[in-house]
Amino acid sequence: MYRNLQPLSLNNYPIPKILESFPHHPSSSRAFQKPQLIKIKLSLPLLTRRPSSHKNLSISVIRLTKKKQQNYKRPTDSSPLNCLQNTQNLSIFLKLFVQKPKEISKLAEIVKSLPMQIDYLSKVLYLPKSKENEGKKTLFLDLDETLTHAVKNPNQSQVRIKVNDDVVINVNIRPYAQEFIKNASQDYEIVIFTASYRKYANAILDYLDPLNKYITYRLYREHCYDYNGCFIKDLRILGNRDLKDMILVDNSLVSFALQIENGIPIFPWTMDYNDSKLCVLLDYLCILKSARDVRCVNRNVFGLSKLVIDSLSGNLN
């Protein structure tokens, strides 16, 4: 059913005229302006039997006013406004794994060899939603090489984090990681889903979110599905959430093997301190939060299902 599906190009969709009148503030400005939210609609195609079917998504666009706010700097290209005005960064984000056939091939082989029945019920958790997160979609975030990166050499690390009395880890934090978690938590229920061990992950997460203010839950290696040494993140583990409202961001495509269209791939990060992929991701999440079914939008934007099918049939270039 995905044979004729092409990844979505936002360049094909006109930008609403309301955006053209918004002022541009150069990145050199130290002032962070107070946002004023304006509702607009973006029409995206859906995969249905009717090729002309579209889904209207209402999104909030930030209009800036001149009011300073200290201790927080955010790049100007990280707002939904600039995302829609200049889609070049988003286009790079969308194509990131199309050019990596080995990643697609590995995912395809795992999908092909997975057993028909997987016992996930033994791992299912029924975690309550707080009042603050009622009505929000659930955003699962990977940890290593998505938000952070651990190194052996302490001279190459930003921070040293104590795991216990005998173990200290050297960690680098991806640019904008803490700001990303803070801002994403306004629209999503944030759940960390890592293949790392509990003590290691908790030490890093306690640094990223020391007051436990933005991250609602933490899932670890023990919650993953271990398939021949590959750790797959089965989102059905949260039994009281709907898959149409669940998103997984991970640098490893293998993590998506059981729910491909719930996945948002992101470039792995190690030491590039000019990286701004999390800002681009936040732009996309601002659009996705209004989707009736996140899988329909991801399917059209990333086309991972089609790439997997093409890989299995030998048509992937």
C-alpha cells in the first residue's frame, strides 16, 4: 500500500500570507521577545484511498514583540514561523536517513525477521497522566547520541557526572538539549526511553532535569525488546496511551522496528557544538502536536515504511 508514497516536501505548500508581515529579528540580537501566539492552518496530504485527501492542521505561530528576557537564548530559526518561512533546514532534517541505505537495510532485515507474535504484555505499564499532561501527546526521547554523548577522556567532556561512589562518567550535552526538553514539555508529555542501564541514565537525567519538572517518566534497557542484541522500543509498553498520539525520537532506526511510523529519526550527535537539530525537531513537533494521528503525518514526511519495502525488494538506491 506504500508503493506510490513519496516523502512530503513542504516546498509544495504555500506559506500563509499572514506570515509574510511578521518582523524578522537578527540572530545577533540579545533580546528575547515575548511570544504572541496566532493560529493558522497548514494543509498536509494524508495517505488514503483518495489521492487528493488532505488534513488541516492548526498550529500556533509565534509573533515576536520587543521585550527582553534574561538567561535564555534561542536561535531565531527555531520558531514555527521561521520553519515555514525557510524550509531548507527542515528539508535537510527530513532527508537525513534517505541517504543512508545501510541504516534502512538493517531496519528492513529486522522488520522482516521479527516473530509474528511478540510477548509485550509482560512489560506493559499503566502510568497515570498528570493533570498538566491531560490532552497532550506522549513524546519518547532517546538519550545517548540524541540528547547526550559520553566520552572516555575527561578533557573532552563538558561535565563529569557521578553515578555512584566508584563511577564517574564524562558527558557532553547536545546543544539546546535542556531548552528543548523545557519547551517540548509545554506541548507534550515527555518520557525518556533509553537502552542504557538505569543508574547510568538516571545520573545524566538528574543533571538535565534536576527538579524533575519536565520529564514525566523514565524507561530503560529493561523496558526495551531485546532482539538478537538489538534494542527495540515497543511503545505499547504504555498500556494506557494511544499509538496515534505517541512519538519516538531516536538516532537509531532499529528502535522504530515495531512502530515505524511513530518514529522520528534524528542525526546522531557526538561533539558538534554548532549542531541545531533539536531546534529543527522542535519546529516539526509544533506542527505534529495538532495531528489527529501522528503516524499519518510521519508516513508522508519521512516515508520510512516505503523505504523499508524498497530495501526488501532491492529498489533502494
